[in-house]
Amino acid sequence: GENVEQHPSTLSVQEGDSAVIKCTYSDSASNYFPWYKQELGKGPQLIIDIRSNVGEKKDQRIAVTLNKTAKHFSLHITETQPEDSAVYFCAATPSAARQLTFGSGTQLTVLP
Amino acid sequence: DTGVSQDPRHKITKRGQNVTFRCDPISEHNRLYWYRQTLGQGPEFLTYFQNEAQLEKSRLLSDRFSAERPKGSFSTLEIQRTEQGDSAMYLCASSSPQGLDGYTFGSGTRLTVV
């Protein structure tokens, strides 16, 4: 089955700096890669996703890049703000309508 | 639409008791998923439904666990003879048929077995 590894497990940045979180996956059949943000006491919230037919996707301060050859994808957050502080999870699946395999999460702390 | 609703938000039970959780998905979503999340970990897949049919079950779903989705609307997850190892956050999510907009998760039910 799929295995997703996520690094780093914790990340602290100064407000206004950029943050990068990286994930690798094992199943070459995976073609849908979402990122979720989870705040304390809440369920994960989808913030951006990418499918294997594109290499990069951007939404305002958030971008995701995908390298299918190397089987890794990354989340980039620019101009970080304190409200970006949360746990971020990457995930992978062969189909957006099937089960997701999640990474172990990154605790992002944005220092004011 | 108010999103995915889960009830209760918190449940404390004694070891050996049975518990049941409920999930109400987004009304136009025909796929419904259950995940379990332990502290410091990502969610782990348990099972999913397409309409009322349960299409896939994880090996994490022991015979003490059962899920139903009568009439393809809300779903229930029951755990019989609870064990301390069942303590976790149980998350429900729903998606449209092709998953084009991704999953929408509920806020979860936190189970504590004492």
C-alpha cells in the first residue's frame, strides 16, 4: 500500500518568512495530492491540492509543487502570518474519490 | 450547507462499554469516509461508503467496529467492548462522486476510554 513520509515534524518561522514542508510517497499509481491544515480541536481543512497532470499550483500565499519522477511534493507558504500556525498534513491517493494516506504532520509555528 | 457534522464531540466511556458515533455528510456528497486520528499522527483510514454501500474496510477495523450508512444519508460508527487503545479522534469526511473538490472533514468525535 501507499506510504507517505513528511518532514519536518516541527517548523518555526518568523512572521513574514516562508515555510516549506516536504512529503514523499511510495505508490507510483498515486495521482492526487492534497494538503490539509488542522487547528486544535478541529478537523483537517483542505487548503490546496494538486493532481499528477500538473507540476505546480498556486493559490495566493500557498503553492504546491509535484515531482512525479522523484515521488515527492512540497507545500510552500509565503509571507507567513501568526494565523498560519497549525498542523499541516500531506496526503496521497490513486484517486481523489478513494481513501487518502496521510503523512504524520508538521507543526508550524509562526513567531510574531 | 453547514458542512460535515459529527455527534457527539466528546465521549468518555468505561472499558468494555459500547459507543456509537454519528456523522451527517454534506447533502450532495455521496461518498462518506471514517478515519481515526491518534495524538501526533495523521488520520488513518477506517472505511468508506458510496451511497449506502460499504466499499472498503481497513484492517484497522477489527470485528469490534461496525459502520452503517442506511439510505445513503447519515452514517454511524459503533465500537463494541471498547479498549483503552480505542481512545482517539474519530473523523468523518464526505466527498462528491469524483472527489473533484476533495474531502470535507467534520470536527471529529474525541473518544476517551477509561
